[in-house]
Amino acid sequence: MKALANSSALNSERAGEIPVAEPIRILRTNALTGLKNVASNSVQTCLTSPPFYLLRRYGTSTIWPDGWEGELGHEAHPNDFIRHLLHVFDEVWRVLRKDGCLWVNLADTFNNKQGKKGTTNAPNGCDGRFAAGGKRYANSLRQQPEFFKHFVPGIPHKSEMGVPYRFHLAMTDPEFRHFVGAREGPQWICRRTIIWAKSIVSLESQKAEGNAMPEPTLDRPSRNYEFLFLFSKQPDYYFDRTTIDVPARASTRHGDKANSGSVWQTHAEVISDTESELKGIWRINPDSDVA
């Protein structure tokens, strides 16, 4: 996890803290330790996407406050992963201004024995992750790193583990925070859970738009979304909703805007360093029908 600090010019409040002298500074550092060097109450917004549980490997082992040594997202149980996220976001609470907000992107993980002795429930004839599945797909899973094949006892085979829901509860409910083994800490307010639609499918036309990762399975829908949580420290905080409003469909007056809702679709555009004018990278809610 890396932290992006967007702050006004403030003096450092503790010895050894990094003073914030410019409106924007990018700190390329480990979030767990690097945040401790950022001045308290100095950051307006924090936006991050932690490594998804058992789905990413970056080779960045850390010794955590609870004594465990390893890479974030490789813990033995999802509750351990959530506890380590809380270690980080406790520091985010400290550096965030009272009117600041926190955005966290997370997705869920399946508990499965695939790659060891499980099956794929996909048709035969797989030539890779974009193909159909079957025996060769199962064999390719067996060649994945060991952390990818980790099975969590107590959670059924092939079940989603509810990682984003556990995270939401641990951030907002002190009792669940205690349940995952975390020390006492701040209680966040979750203002909205946004669905980041990686693709949109029309069942009537059988047409899809977007870039969600294909999944070679026949016994469930593929996942074409991720969660984006919006947290704040207090009920009143800075948030200009009008900047992402969309044209109102029910109004007869030209130019009227409406709330963009909480299902967002994004489109990536290739940026060229040879163009005189660069286009925006993200197009959020280009069509109000997906809002």
C-alpha cells in the first residue's frame, strides 16, 4: 500500500515528521511506517487500493505490530488481513483532517481447493486464463504460488469469504474490530459503498461493455465489479457531489443535473505523449442509465 498525501501547507506537529510545504506531495514509501512521518490533521483525502486477499504478490514482507511477519494479503485468515488493514487506517485517521475523507477499493476472494485437489466446473479445452477452463486450467492453477492455493479452514470450499464486508464492519463497529483481534481504535463512518462496475451487461441484447477479467466457470456469474468504500471521520466533511452529477433524465429544463448514484463505470483511454492535448483518463458515469 502506498499513500498519496493531498494537503494544505501545515507545520509539522511531531519531531521527525515530514513537513508539508506544497499543496501536493507524493511519498513513495511503505504505508505502515511512512504514514507515521506525515503531520497530523494535514491530509484532505486518502485514496488507496490495498492488495486483495490471497490474490496479489508484490514481494514486500513486513513485520506487523501483532508480531506477524509477511506480506499484506497473505495472512492465514481473512480476519488477520483485516486486522493489518486497521493498523494502516488507524494512522490514516491521525493524518486525515477532521473534514477529510477516505476512499478504499476492495474486492472479495473465493475460498477454494483448486490447484491442489479441487475442480474448476469449467468446460474442457483451456489454453489460458481467457479460454474455457477444464483440466488444463486446473493444472495451471496447481502451478500457481502456494499463497494462491491457501485454503481457509472453517469457510466452505468455493464460498466467497466476505472480505469487503468484514472490512466494513471492522472500520465501523468496535465489537467486530475487537472480534478480529485489533486493539481499540477510531470508529469510521461509512458514507457510501460504491459499486465500481468493471463491465456492464445487457441481458436483453446479450452485449457487454467494459474490461472485467474473464472467469472460466459455469456454475456462477463472473465478478465484474469491485467495492469502493467512502469513509469519513465525522458526519460533516468536505464533499462536492455536484462535480460528478449527471444530466437529469426526469427534468424538462436543459442543463439540470442529478445525483450520479453509487454504481460507477469507468473507461480507460490511452494517453499518448505525442498528442498536444491529453484526454482525461477516467470517464465516470458517462451515461446516467448506469447510475
